[in-house]
Amino acid sequence: MSAADSSTSPPAADAAQGRRAAAEEASAFGHAPVPPDATASYGDHPDQLIDFYRPAPGPGAPAGRPAPLVVLFHGGAWRAAHDRTHVSPLAAHLATHGYAVASVEYRRGPAPGAAGGPRDSLPQQPSEPAYDAAAPAPEEPLPPAGRWPETFDDVAAAVDALPALAVTALGAEAVDPRRTVLTGHSAGGHLALWAAARHVLSPESPWHRATPSPVRGVVALAPIADLTSAIRLGVCSGAVVDLLGGADELTARLPDADPAALLPTGIATTIVHGTTDNVVPPQVSEAFARASAVAGEEVVAAWLPGTGHFPLIDPSTAACAAVADEIAQLAW
């Protein structure tokens, strides 16, 4: 049985699941932000920043050996209202497990001054509304998501700059960029998968790499991994269409932006997804896994029963412990 298979739930069960999802979200967003040990710029824009967290001696971390580097991309549907602050507790938690952590900020949507859009810097807002195919469209549309091409420009630039920036920020004795794992949650999971696949892009693409990124692997957390599937399911209130610049641009831009179209990568990939996720439904990760199999590549899929979208980034949960375990499989 697939992770997404289920029978029709009675209204009482749906209500209970909704309450559980709301409680999971409140827990994940209830942690106090954790300031980084250092912050570095990888460009001139105010959002082109990376926060660094120094590794502590952790489980499985050999004494006296530089720590692997975990590169973390936050979620939030690529919208400007969500920034890296909400994953700072996760970043600090991973650092306590013996990893050097780089939490990447990037330009989200829309551009300043765009119709209906927020300014560049906004206070952190509540998370995306839960996905519900039967729910009516909101009366007030959400701001557009992502920027084309700036969101992708930033991710590519950050990953390319990180080896040097990490050593400068934390010291060569603390971090070993040769053992890098990319991770990200939700929209950030999409960006982690995409960053690892740049060598599959057409040589004409501005983001193309001639060789694969020198990373140990990717651990994508409830990722928007298959953009076509996400569009069909209406994930995050149409955020994918916004990210690509509108419906008229889908045909031209999906091949450069969709991790499911950039396969095989030859890079070890693990998907961690809760079976009761109602923000990014498990079907999205299942579609990516099927695309990988067709391309001749096996993805490790860790399905977490009875787990929603937000426990994966909540340090107080067993789901977050499972995330740390999956990273350890690739990092050490």
C-alpha cells in the first residue's frame, strides 16, 4: 500500500486530523528563535545571507575530526513572509548532533513593489494553510510565491560559495565541506533537490554545473519534489505556478525547475515524509520516487506513519530525530 492510500474518512476523523495538524504546527512554530554563531553574505542583496551554527560533540561524531556540513533550506512556499528564522531551532538542534549547519536565506516572492506583494522584509507569519482539496478558495489571495530567476540564482550562488564561507565562518578545524549534505523542508526540500541536480540542466542554463555538486547526498523533508504533481494538487495555494512566473511560463520553465525532470542525478537521495501531511501531500513525494525509478535511480523513502507536515522541523518530536538519523546515514 502506498503512503497516500486511504479510505474516505468520516467527518469526525477529518476534524480530529485537522486538530492534530494544527497542534503539530503550533508546536513547531512555538520554539524561540536561536541566533546563529556567525552570518555571512554570498551576494549584495539583503536576503543573500547564510547563518552558521557551530557543531557540538554529538552522537557518532569522532572527537577531533571536522564535522560534516549540513546545508539547510527553509520552507514557506517560496513566499517572502517566511524566512530562515522559523528553522533556526532545527539548525541549532542539528548542531547539537555534531554537524556544522548552514541555514540559507534566499529571495522569495514577489519582488518589492509587485502588485499585491509584500516588501522584502516582513515579520514571520503563520505557516501555509493546510492543503484541503475540498476547501473553497480563500477570499484574499496569498502573495505570489518565489521569484524567477532570482530564487534559483540565489540557491545556486549560495551552494557554490558555501565551502569557502563555511571554513571562514567556523574554521577548518570545525567543518569539513567535503562531507556536505543538503536538506530542506517543503519548498526548501524542492530547492535542496534542485541544487543537487544542476549538472543535469541543459548546458545553456545559467545554473548548469559541468560536474555534479560535491555533496554526499540530499535529505528532503516533505519536499515539493514533483512540480507537476504539486500543481495538479494545488499545493500551497498555487505557489508552484507563481514560482515559475505564471501559467504561461510552465511549459518553458518546468524542465529547468522541476527535480522530477532532472533525473537521474547520481547523488544519494532520501525523502522523509509524513503519511498524514495535509500541506504537501505524500503523493508529491511518491510521484518523485516513481520518476526516479523510471530514470533508473532508487530513492530512499522514509514514510513516517501518523505524522504531518511540521513535526519534521520540530526538535521536540520523534520525527525530527528520524530526520537527524537519515542525515547521519549520508554525512559520516
